[in-house]
Amino acid sequence: MIKKSLIALAAMLFSASAWAHMCPTLMGDIDQALEDDTTVAEVDESTLEEVRDLRARGEEAHQAGDHDESVALLEEAKEKLGLM
């Protein structure tokens, strides 16, 4: 029983670490797309504002340690840019 509990704990810790490392990659993808004139030209200004807001909120969540929320916000931003 203890062995199963330790395995479950290790899996939870590993998955939290994986989410934490995913956030900067997602932010980088969004930043790169926002710098690309072709991508920006294909998206209307109100959507770009939403993307910038989602990206900022995603970074705040990441810095606060809420990686699940960060990933959700950043993936939504990527979706709005047509990157997913």
C-alpha cells in the first residue's frame, strides 16, 4: 500500500513539473506568432487584444504556480491565433 502511494505521489509531482515547463514554451509560441506579420495580418484587432490578454493572464498564472490554469489560458490564446 505504501509503495502504491509513493508511486502515485511521484506521478503527481512529475506531472506538475511537466506543466510548469510547458508554460514558457506556449508563451514563446504565442510571442513568436505575434511578431510574425503574416500571422498578425490574418487575425482581426479584437482577437489580437484577446490573445494578448490571455497570454498575460497565462504568464501571471504560471508565476503564481497555477500551471493548469496557465496552460489552459495559453492554449486558448494559441487556438485564437490558429496555431492549434
